[in-house]
Amino acid sequence: MRSRMSILVLLAVLLSAAVTSAQTPRQRHFKFTYAFSVRSPEKGRPLKVWFPLATSNEWQQVRVLSATGDLPLEQTRESEYGDRMFYAATRKADKDIYQFKVVYDVVRLERVGLANGRPIDTGAHLQKASLHRFLAADKLVPITGVPAELAAKETAGVNGEMQKAHAIYEYVFRTMRYDKSGQGWGRGDTLWACNSKYGNCTDFHSLFASMARSQKIPVRFAIGFPIPASKHSGEIPGYHCWADFYADGGWVPVDISEAWKDPSRKDYFFGTHDENRVQFSVGRDIRLNPRQAGEPLNYFVYPYVESGSKPYSNVSNEFSFEDLPPVLQAQR
């Protein structure tokens, strides 16, 4: 009898451990290097450099291991979204090349946003004004006209915010094609996406944002970098972006372009962001701090440079990652 009881206790412990493990978000621990060079700036002219600073949030723990540059680095923060950044400047450029490099230690958690069909993240830390901003149009993300008409059609007869957001997600998934050929993609231009029906992650999520916002569902745009699931180290050629929407009292993550790449995970990416990413900023139409002379940035993931008072584009980027041993428990 005692032996049988011991076995039952052991089974209960193992079952409990399995359930806990299933409920524990996956994590990825890696070193991320953000480096770039400003080449051949006009000598004797003022040079200003801004680039985003990855910071910790509920889903990623970030530690700066080193931050170096050929100009002194100042940490600043813009007021609309709270995005943090590095800023460097000189009154008179006197070098042929200016180099900058930041190395991060990152623990990224899988973000599971739904439990039994209900949002987990209530967004209690956000003020109502924040929700209003995520209902508003951006320069390339209109909430009237064609995308609003599409949203009205796709959600006709659908009741509830969550159900409407899902209907829009399904529309973008089946209508858009992930394709980076030709020109026009990558700007996150909703009207272009409506016409072309292809693009990258910015185009997918801009269309989703326009349609959902037109239905009074707030959508938040985030951008950073993908960490390849099939590799343990290497260069990262470009950014990745994603979104989440606010419905039924909470924020729900979506990643439609990743779902398109792997249709078997379509349901997963409605309500989840996987751990293979690192976030750098939120929002569109970004006004930097100190304020740039040029137009607000469409999004903020790459360095932005001004020579004199004009945008300067002769910048080469080098992004890379290296997996590190898992940590026992990510700090949240």
C-alpha cells in the first residue's frame, strides 16, 4: 500500500512539473551586437547620430554589456512612445568614418497573450491616452478609405472585438504574400499593400493596423530584429516587426508575416510572439530626442544620421547574434 502511495505521489509530482513546464514561456538567451559606421560625412559640417536602444520590458530582459562610439554617447527618450535611444553629435565632422557599437545580453521570453480566449496582458500600466494614440492614423497607415471599407466588409455580421480582430488577421493572412521583389515594399504603406497584395512584415502589419483601427480596435506596432531559430550565431541582415491589438480589456500579440511563412503556426501567431526576436522600439512617425531636422521617422530600428540639417544615408550596418546558455529564470 505504501509503495502504491509513493508511486501515486511521484506521478502527481511529475504531472505537476509537466503542467508547469507547459505553462512556462520558452526563452532565448543571446548576445546581440548592434554596430554601424557613418562613412565620408562632409567635413566641417555638424554631424548628428541617433540609434535605438533596446530596453527591458515584460518579455525581454536587456543588459548593455558595452556601448562605444567615435563620438560621446548620450541616452535620451522620446515622449510619445517612450522609445529610448543613443544620441551623438559633433559641431564639425573631421573624420572619414565614425564607428559605433553596442553589445547586449538579452533574455527574450515567448509572449503568450491569450488564455482560454481571453487576453493575459491587461495593459494596466497604460493610460487611456495611449490607447487613443494606437487608434489614430499614421502617415502611411490611414484609417479611412479603402482599408476601412475592407474592414467593414470582412467584419460584417461579426460581433465582438476579438472576433473582429481575428477576421482581419485572417484576411491579411490569406490576401497578402510575403515577397520582397521589386520596389515599394517595406515602407509599411497600407494603400500600397492594398493594391500590391504583397510585401514584408511592415506591409502586413500596416494593413492589419489600418483595418483594425478603423473598427475602433487599437493596434500597437513594434520593431526589432529576428533571431534565426535554426542557427546559434551569425549575421542578421535586417529588421523584423510585429504588432498587438487591444480587445476585451487586454493586449493580444500577432505576427502575421511569420504565420504566412509557416502556415502550420497560423493559429499560434494569433495570440503569441515567439522568443526568436529582440524589440528595439514602438510606434510610427517617430520624433527623436533631440528633435531631428528631417521629417518624423517612418519607424525606428536603424541608425538615423543628419549632416548639417539634412538626412545622411551613407551608413553601413552590422548586426549579429550569438546564443548563450539558458538562464534558470528570466526576470520579469
